Amino acid sequence: MTDERLRDADPFDPSIVVRLDGAEQTLLEEIMSTDRVIHPWRRRLVTAVAAAAVLIAVLAVSVIVRLRAPEDHAATPATPAISTGRWSPVALKAAERNPRLLIDEPGWVAKTVYGFAEKNGTIGFVKGERNLEMNWYPADAYEDYRLDRKEVSKPEPGQIPGWSGDVYTYNASDFALQLKPRDGVFVELRTGGKWNRAEFDRVLTHVVQVDVETWLEALPPEIVTPGRADEAAAKVLTGVPIPPKFDRSKIEALGANDPYQFGAQVMALVGCGWIAEFERARRAGDTEAVNRAKAALSSSRKWKVLNDMNAEGDYPEVFWEYADRATSGRDPGGYQQALGC
């Protein structure tokens, strides 16, 4: 596997953001990408406009909201009582913990969603040849991120309605707004595609913070929220041998994810389980269990979920690389971080 493929797949453990101190996290980001933060299992970049349009049509729906933006002095909007019973308690709790930002302007669609199970997550919006990605992290990492971004450029004042921060300029079409910590998190909004500073500032005036139900309703139907996780996992796991001690309760705890990210995280539970079982059995001299683990890992190239994902990103290639290492007798060391265990 080439270094480029590993970098494109970028399958590091998303919980690292929480476990590492700010300085180490910043260093990790710089190692994983020379110019910007790379996120777990990022898809291949689609540069052709036609291809992008097809992908957006499949994954996204408009997330236009007509709400009054909070005043500058206002706190996070209160979460109204939800009596419909549509959303599971886990989904509601996850949504309550994240900043719940949407773009209140026609044409923006949610393309990428993952995280939301902790104080970190991502939602990416696309409109034409522009995208705007919103990433949030624990508030205690803010100072380290701020110091890192000061190496990019001198900070300039910036804001979305009701929430101020600093804008950093990477180049003439690449900007980041780092919002100040609030409610235990801080948010960074980063551009991609064809932007200029005036257009970035204009779009920022349309970024609004919404209540839990509005945010959940705005997610495309393809997004797997905790309440939909069991049903989605059943489809993902069709034809996939389940490793011993597989903990299905971890599936609902994955937060909200687009189909690709959800598939990658479920496959991480499976792949990590089988490789761990393979190593345990090998150490114990349990030949039968070794052979069973080898057979399961060898069959992974036939799993529908991985083959479906392979057209969109490189996580399956990383998975197969470590499965092959184990089944061929090579050391699969580092699989935990590579697969996202």
C-alpha cells in the first residue's frame, strides 16, 4: 500500500482527539496532513463537477432553516421538549452535546457527518464548487489549536451570528474561523474549493445555531443517527462473520454518521475483533481459533459493505491490508490505530 493511499484513507482512531493533549493533537494533525486537518476515513476527493453533483444528489438534502439567529449575548438556544418520540434518547443526548450549526441559505447541503458521540464531530456542507466543514473539539484543546493557527496567519476578528472568534488565512481561497469555546467545545469552520474572503464573511452571516429537533430534522435521511443504528448495522453486517465478544452496544454509541463513516466504524469493530482474536489464539496455541480468525479475515474481500465503500474511499484497502498481514503471518501491529479500534 502506498503512503498516498494510507494518507487518503486516514483511518486513525477518532477518539484520539479526546485522549491527546492539545499539543500532541496538533502534532498528529500536522503529521497526517501538510496543510489541513484530515478526519477519520476521509473519502477520496471528487474534483469533477459532474461527479460531485452525483455524490451530492445521493447523499444530501437541503438543510435550510428559517430561524432568528441568537443575539450576541444569548446563550445556546434552549432545547424544547420533544414529544414525538421519533428520536432515541441516545440521539437526543448526542445532539444536545454538539453545537448544532446549520447554514440558513438555499443550496447548501449536508454531505459529510460523523462524530457527535463525544465533544468532537464534523459536519460538512457543499454548494456548487464550495464546501464548508465545521469541526468541533473539547474546549480544553482550544489554546493549543489557537497557537497552532497563529503559525498560519495573524488572526483577524470573525464571527457567526451570536458567536465570535478569529479568522486565519491559509491562502487567497482557504480560510478558517475558530470560534471561542462555549458549552465545553469550540468550533472551527474551514473552507474548501473556490472561495474568497468576502464570500466567506458573507456565508458566515448565514450560519445559525439551532435547537436539537431542528438539527436532527435537517440531517439527510441517509445519515445514521443512534436510533437508526441497529437497523443500519444489520445491513452492514449482512454476510459478515462476527468475532467473539462482539459488543453490539458500541454501535449505538457511534453518534451520527454518514453511511461511509458508519460503515467504517462498524467494520472497525469487526476487524479489530477478529485480529485481536487471531493474536490471542496464536499466543495461546489455539490452532482451531487461529484458523477460524484467518478464515473470517480472508473472507473480508467478499464482504459487500467493504466492496461498496471501496468506490468512495480507501478504508476498505486499509482494512484488507491489515487482514492480509494477519492471515499471511506478518505482524499486524498498529492495526488498532489504522482501523480505528
